[in-house]
Amino acid sequence: MSYFGSTPTEIAFNVAVHIIGIVAFALIIRLISKYDGPDMRTWRIMFYAMIVFIIKKIVGGLAGTGIIYVPSTLFNVVIISMFIYALLVELDYRKNQAGLDDLSSINDTLERINKEL
């Protein structure tokens, strides 16, 4: 008998529970930290993506026991979409922080640099 169980169902359930435990530990560490930056939207989106990941693992554990079945690709698309959105939000924040509010200011900056050269 192995550590995770003897049948594929036990193995799937135990692995899912272990992964959920690791993710829950990471979330607790994240919530305990005192980081309060000027823009927390990116971290909130990533936190929601972690919650979707936990739900995915719970559903995966239940699917291993045969109780429920939901395609994991649905969760994967949601998680990847949230990460892409978080990257775009962070890019927008960095762009606004640098004073590059729109494309015209970028073009003005490039023209000024070209004139100086």
C-alpha cells in the first residue's frame, strides 16, 4: 500500500487534497502579509485565480471519486484568462505610473528622442 492509497480513486482524491492544502497554505501566507501597494487590483485578480484553482482541485477530487464531472479545461480557460487580465491591468498601471497615458505621449517622447540624436 502506497502513501497516497491503493486504488486510482484514492490516489486522485489524496493528491487533490494535498494540492489544496499547499494552495491554502500559500493563500494564508499571502493574506497575512502586510503588502498594501498603491494598486492592489493585480493581486486581487491573482487571488481570485487561486480560488478558481482551489475549486478546480476540489472538483477534480470529486471527479476522481465519481461524484461529479466537470471538464477541467473550463477551469483552465478561466484561470489563464484571469492571469492574462492581471498582466494587462499591471501593464496599464505601469504605463500610467510612467506618465504614458496614451499613444500620443509615446509618439511625442520618441520624436523628442529622435530630435536629440
